[in-house]
Amino acid sequence: MIKSFKVLSALLSYPTEELQAGAPELLEVLSSEGLLTQPRLKAVRGFVDDLLAQDIYDAQERYVLMFDRTRSLSLHLFEHVHGDGRDRGQAMVDLMALYEERGLQIDAKELPDYLPMFLEFLSLLEIGEARDLLGEPLHIVSGLKERLKKRKSPYKALFAALECIAKSTARLEDVKAFLETPEDDPEDLAALDAVWEEEVITFGPSSGGDEGCPQADNMLERMMKEPQAKTNSVSDSQVRT
């Protein structure tokens, strides 16, 4: 098990008092596993210090405003690559099947493309395989880091940590294309309504003969080729270290 992925999954999840209480121990896990460089570990420590200094309700409000209400910062990977609702829905089905085939039994309420869920999945794999799979959406990780950096958000440290563990660099043209997509302002309610006005996601095959989303399809196709991992399970609130 790669504990660093589980730690970063927890830190990228909705803040709770339990997370605040356990954050110092999570830092120790990151330090002991040794997958982060000292500068990246120091940056994550700065994030944890900021989290501990926040009132929990302020931390939760910040998280919701940033990741739930700002589509351009969404932690749902396929939000950034899907075509329409049906395309994303089918990609979800395929990703969930991959998790099950590779040994991750999901009993959480989050969608399978939620980044913390994906990191839980990676934590079950061997490091080389996990790095290969992390490389598939790495342009999204890098793009989100740049957007958070521009907003001076401490969360940027967690995305930089993922880049460090990946030991690879996203293609510049992919990151550039990601950053060229419009950013939304969560305070502009009229604009938000327009951005989110799309077809409801359906979990199942597309009924209109659509070809799907090439980026998501290619990502999943490469993931499916990897060897099988051992069975494990993960719950919505549990972080095993």
C-alpha cells in the first residue's frame, strides 16, 4: 500500500474536525514514506498548518466555495474532459468497473472520478503502476495546481505533491489547453447557472449513438491494460495509515 496517496486523498477531502486532529500524524506518514522531496513536504506542512489554524466551519466553507461551487476547480476529473452528460456518465461506469476489477470495493457516496477516490485506488497499487496511472490525468492535476496558485490557495501544495510523486511531467500542450478553458466565479450566480445548465448525468450506455469523450475513453483504455491489484475496500470517512 502506498500510504502517501491515502494521506493526500484525506487532505483533499472535505475538512472535518477529525481530519484536523489527525493531520499532524498524516504528515508523519508522508515524511516516513519518503516519496516527497523536502521542499514539497515543507509545502504540505504549510497547508496543514493553515488547516489547523482555521475554524472548521471556515475551512469547510472555503472548500465548498473552491471545489464544489467553482467548476473550473472541480475535483471530479471527468468534469474537465467529458463532452456531454451521457459521455461522462458512461466514463463513470467504466471507471467504477475498473475499480472493482482491480480490487477496490466502493461504499462511499462520492462519484468514482472524484480525485480523492482515485488516489485511494492508486494507494492499493505498486508504486510504478500507480505513477503510470497518475500520469493519465496529470495535466488536470498540473492545471488545477496553476489555477490554485493564481488564487494563492494553500491547496496548491497538495497538487504539487502529486506531481512530485508522479515523477513525470504533463505535456505542456495539454496543460495549456486545460488552462485555456474559461474559469468561473462562484460569486456570479447568473454565470454559474449558465455553466451548470447541461444534461443530467446518466450512469449507463449512451442512448443517442454518441461517440463519447475521446480523452476520457483513452485514459480509461490505458488504465484497463494494467495488471490486477489485490482486493481492498474503502469507506467515505476512513483513512487507514
